[in-house]
Amino acid sequence: MSVGFYDPPVINIFHQADPAAHVFKFDPDTVFIYGSHDYNSTTASDDVGSQYDMKDYYVLTQTDISQPATVGNKILDLPDVPWAQKQLWAPDVAEKDGQYYLFFPAKDKSEDGLFRIGVALSDTPDGTFKAEPDYIEGSYSIDPAVLADDDGSYYIYFGGLWGGQLQAWTNNTYDSSQLGPNAPTTGNALGPRYAKLSEDLKSFDGEVQELVFIDQDGQQMQANSTRRFFEASSINKIGDLYYYQYSTGDSHTIEVAVGTSPQGPFVWNSTLLQPVAGWTTHESITKFKDDWLLYYADASLTHQDNLRNTKVRKLVYEDGTLSLAQPQPL
Ligand code: FUB
């Protein structure tokens, strides 16, 4: 059950969801907001998200969060991705040595239509990005999020249950019988996957691993917990700690878990966001000037699950915990 959440959209006339907000050295006075580009798709809704059949990405920019965002360039178009069939879902962008890397999921052209993760490159944060000819070898599932660590290492995190197909991959091996809107309900919860990225950020450096979340009671997060990982990873380093945010999917909250290493384990810390309008919820956090900001999206403007708008809210960072600057109205 979703409830309303009344921050205004950063822009009404452009439907963007799954915001991945970044401030780059390139222009410290601008927040670049990447995300899924929703449109009024008539593809029938189902529990594997067929109604989210997005075909391109644009970038939004904001120089003042009290003012509307501006729609920038179309930065990637589905026909320009040689390996992709459909469904450009939540992306992320990382910068390295003045190059910008757009990481994005899409279904490949195989019979099963498996989600894979691709990368596209640009010299500027507002594109156009050029896709690599194939998806990242060994990649699967959705919702990539990239961490640039202080030591120069880059890590990619990904995964999403049900339509995101994470449950169909065990030890990086695909099992078609697990496709569909299902996930374990007993035992340890499935964790998102992560890998170190190679120097050129175009491949995985080593095997994909599963991230472990520890619940409040000190035990590994269980599959029947309303706080278990579902999708929508984002990660930030604040001081010496790593903050991992994610959506719980069918229980519709955004949770935060904290770790001392990019490879986890991450210990549950707080619930950052209660359910918003619409089924999906997806966040990212960035520091803009002196403020920590939460970018998220909901469907309060359209009441249509696949026609969402990005929103922004200031955060408070106190005693090691992130929280909304004002309480969320219920
Ligand atoms: O926008 C499509 C999918 O819905 C995203 O990849 C998920 O995070 C959820 O927001």
C-alpha cells in the first residue's frame, strides 16, 4: 500500500524515475540527474514490470533545488545499443579521468530476454554516450550503482528481484525456472551482487559476489523480513563509512545499511523513506554544496505506476545516520 509524499517534482513536464544524482568536478554548481525515462506506455502491466518499457535516457540538471530542473540531452537511444532488445531501466553514471561512464540495464536479444548491464562512454556528463558493442561479460539483472572509492578502485553493485530476475541467478549461474515474480520467502535473503571494475571500467575485474546484509539483531537479513533487499541500489562513502541504500520492493520502503568496506557486510541502520505514491521506489544521495540531498521518484502527479517524476528532499546527517530534513507527511 502506497501513501502520498508531497515534495513537488523537480520537473512536471518530463517523466523521469530511478534518479541517480551526481555532482562532478566538471561543474560543482550543477546536479546531473540520470534516470529511467518514463513515457505513457500502453504495454500491459504485470508483476515482472513489462509496463516499464523505456526506450532512451535523458539527463536532467539542477543548479538550485528550489527551482525546476532543466531537461538536457538525450544521452542514449535503445537502437544505438547493439545488444539490447528493450526496457532501459535504472542507470547510474561514474566519472574517471574526465570520461563519463553510463551503466545501464536492458533485456538482451536472447529468447528468455535476460537483463544484462551495459556501459556507454562520453567526454561530458551530458552526453551523447556511445554504447560498447556488447554487455559487460558476466553481468545480469538490473539497477547498477557504481562507487568510486577513495583509493581509485571502482565497484559496481546490481540486482533486483521478480522482474529484475536476480532470483534466477545462483552462484552466477542462470536457472530459467526461477524467472517470474518470485523470490525466496525463507532462509537468508538474497543480496545484491557486486564486482570490482577493471581499470577501463568496461568489464568486471574478478568474479561477481553476493553482498551480505546484517539485520538489527546481528543476524544475516532473512528473506521474510520487510527490510530485505529487493532492488534500487545506491551507495555513498561518507567519512570512513559506506552507506548502502536500497528498496524493499513489495514492502515499499528505502532502507540504509552501513559498512566499513565496499565489499560489505552492511549492517542495517535506518529506514530512510516510507512508501511513496506508486509501486516502485528508488533513490540516490548526493552532496551538493553543503547539503546532502535525497533524490527519489514517485507517481503522485499521474497516479500511473509507470509514469513517474523525480523529487528531491534535503537530508540530515547526524550521529552516523541519514534522515529526511522534515518528517515525511503520511
Ligand atoms: O524503472 C524500472 C524499475 O522499477 C527500476 O529498474 C527499479 O528500480 C524500479 O524503480
